[in-house]
Amino acid sequence: MPFGGVAPVGEMACPGDQKWHISLWDVSMGGICVVVDSPMDEPFGTSFAISVYESFGLGSAFFNAHLRWRTMEANSTYLGLEFEDQALLQNGCFLIDYVNTDLSNF
């Protein structure tokens, strides 16, 4: 379920200090899907430090996640990331509000 222009945005970094700008594409209780506007070939299992901010509002989150899957479409890379802390959303993270929300028509 894409969030369109109101999607939370942020940054993710891997241990080698390489950084990517991300847009949130989907959220589940176990992880997130993000879009990176460039090719990316980090190995599966790579741990990323992620910071995500609401486009409208004050919500922010900082957490670690592991790369579980990747798919390319045109110049974008879609990444499936699993939360290291499986209780992240249950502990008050603003992303819980996006779990069952479809904002693609906004």
C-alpha cells in the first residue's frame, strides 16, 4: 500500500557509512518496505541504522533493521527491512499509525 506524497521520509546508513535517502512504501508489525531512488546491492542480512520522519507532523523514529529482500523497478530499488526490535511498533513508534493505512489517493 503506497503512501504517495505524504509518505514518511528519512535516511538509512550501513556500517560502511554509505547513506541513502528513503521513502516509506509500506509498514507491517515486523518491518518496513522503503524506496531508494538508486541501484543498491548491499548483501541480504545487512544491518542498517534508519531514521524516519513524518512528512506532515512531528513523528520520528530511529531504529535498526536487516535487509530481507530487494527488487528493482526502473531507477528505484524497493527494500524489505525487518526490525531488529520486533516490539518497536508496540512501544509507541509513530509508524504504528501507518500499518493499516492507505494514503495513495492523497
